[in-house]
Amino acid sequence: MVYYVGTSKRNRTLVIEARRNKDFLSCELYDYFGEREVTKVYLKKYRYQFLDYLKQTKPLVYSGLLYAVVD
């Protein structure tokens, strides 16, 4: 499946948004990763590894987050 992927935050939770149409992504994204061939099952399985990656690459934005969900 092809999804448009972006990230946002909700309290202490990273929200990984994956949509079939990029117009349905939230307007309050922190990062946009473009069109990806991925499944939501894969994103759910590796959501905490993705959170760790984001904490390393952008600590000012993501350092306070503890949880991750796929929406």
C-alpha cells in the first residue's frame, strides 16, 4: 500500500499519521515524510523504533515523548 506519512504530537504521544490521500493529513504536522510504500501493520510494529530515531535526529521536538501510536 502507498501511504502519505507525517508525524504530530498529542500530549506525550507521537502520532504517526498514514493516509491514502495527502489532503487528509493533519495541518499540524511536525514532519512530513512523503509518499511511502508501507503498511500500517509495519508502522505499528516499529513505532517505538521510529520514535527513538526521531528523538535522536530532532531532540528539541521529540525528546519529551514516551508513547507512539499509528493513526
